[in-house]
Amino acid sequence: MDLDGRIAVVSAAGAGIGAATAALLVRSGCTVIGIDLDGDALEQQRSALGDEGAFHPLVADVSDPVAVQAAIDEAARLGGGRIDVLANVAGGSRPGQDVVELDPAEWDRLVRVNLTSVYLMCRAVIPVMRAHGGGAIVNVSSGAGVRGMHRNPAYVAAKAGVVALTRALALDHGPEGIRTNCVAPGPVATPLMRRNRTPEQIEALARDVSVLGRLGEPEELADVIVWLASDASSYVLGQTIEVDGGVASVV
């Protein structure tokens, strides 16, 4: 998965799947512009990667259209006018309410974070990719967006929207040399997982939901994201790959 010399933008690059993706892209030869709301986490990531100039932190809210455009303008400047790879990893979930209990403001927030952010990032990046002959976009959905999930309707709807948006982007921009694909993680040991569930719930997920009997690791998702961003997947377009340890086989 040689991506030497390419310019990549990764959202939610401060922790979890986004941090693992940014790190693997750097090791694969990319210059990475990592976007996150948590500036401290981004600085820790830059320090951990160590390769001076390979990781550039940008603090921005990817659900805000003005902030997104400013961040992508800066990313393109840092990349010498190019962006070759976009990994839309940002998202968030707060399970525990059904659609009747869910406040409209919380619905709007979750859809904005999980779906609108993908639209905004693609809207800003695609003109840059188009001007330089193409690129690769990888969106992160969720197994919940493919199969559903109890008591998390806004997250499920938004992540299902990411799958559908991926197909739309592939149809519209594939002929321009911009490949768009999607990854749908199953249970992964991320900070978000630890915030949303008790240790007992996480242990039960690992034991009962995955055929492999364990949670996925962020690095295992990063492997698939970076493969989709690379020329190794050059004939893959508009697909959603579930990376879930076999969850789809048992539900």
C-alpha cells in the first residue's frame, strides 16, 4: 500500500480509528493533515508519529460548513494545492433512546456529526481532487448503518445515510477519477466505545457479538481504510466493506 508523496486528510485524527488511520497513512508515505476538535490529542499524535512534517494538525468542527471550508483550504495549501486522499472518520453515538424519546435537537446533532460532516468534507475536497485528476475518498459508516441497532435511531439513520451517500459519490465522481468507498466497523475498542458502554457491556460484546470472540482494534480498521485509499484497490468503487469480526454472520 505505497502512498508515497500523496496528501491525505483524515477527520477525527486525534484518537481511535482516525488516529490509527493517520498513523498508517504516514507510515505508507503520505503527508497527513489531521483534523479534530481536540487540539491536545492532535499534538500528542504529532509527537507520537515523530516524522517532522508528515503530520499537520488542524483544529476544526467538521459539522460546520465554514470551518470545513477553511480547514480544507489550509489542507490544500499545505499539500501544494493537492489532496489525494480523504478519510471521513468523524462520528459519534449516544445510545439509550428510541425515536419517541429522542429530542429533535439531539437528532439534528447526531445527523450533523455523522452524516452532514461527510457531505461537507466531500463538498470541499472534491473540487481539489478534480483539479488534479482524481483521488480516493473513504467514508466510515457503522455496522449499525447496515443492520440497525436498538435504541439509537439517529445514529443508525445517519450511518445508513453514509452508505447511500458513498454510492452517490461513486456514481457522480467515479468518472472523474475519484474513487469513493465505505467501511462499516463492528464493535471496535475505541474511546467512543469506552464512553458509551460499561466494562461489563464491552466484555459481553466481545464474547457474544463477534464470531472471533473479541473487539476489533482501530489498527485493523485503518488497514482496510488505507487499502481502499491505495492503488491496491483501484477497481473497487462504491462499496461498503463490513469489518466486524463476523458480526454480520451471526445477527
